[in-house]
Amino acid sequence: MFVKSLELITTFNPELTPGQLLEVERKMAITKKKAFERWVERALQRRQKLSLRERRRFDRDRFLRGWGEWLALDTTRQALLPLSLALVLAGSAGWWLGSQNFCRKILVAPAVQRPSP
């Protein structure tokens, strides 16, 4: 009667005997078929989501491992060290220059002058 559903049941529960499968089929006929099919659909979607999540985790790990291997190369470190040093020096120089000019007064003419009352 519910051939696809019974195939799924036998796939997930191979230890069921033919008598137990017949009892499951009777219970399926008594209960709502739509609800059972919805449950099967949700179980398949859940399994698909889990496999997709596992695939994404694998891709993310592979991506991070690739970057880690690239950063571990001697050539990469030799190139990044002067670049990072220049970045730190530029930030420090900017901070120092900004702190020197912070306390200076700047005279600015008012944009709008109000007439006195």
C-alpha cells in the first residue's frame, strides 16, 4: 500500500521481520497517510540539511587550512613582516601627528551672523 514508505522503513530498520512490517503497514493504513508522508518528508529534509551542513563545514575547514598553509610559508612571512611593520609605523605616526594637532585653536568665521535685537 505505502510501498515508498515501507521501503524507507526497511532501509532505516533492516531488523524488522515481515510480520512487523505488516503490522506497520496496518497502522499506517489506520492513521493518516498524509501525516506519515509529511514526517518522512521532514526526515529526508533533515538528513539533507545535515549533509549540506557537513559539506559546508568541510569546505570551510578546507578554506581555512589553505590559508593556514599559505601563511605558514617562509616566503609569505618574509613578505608580510615588512608590510605589517609599515602598517604599524603608519598608524603610530598618524596617531602621534593627530595628538600634536589636537590642542591647536583654529579660528573660523561664523557661517551665519544674526542681527542683534
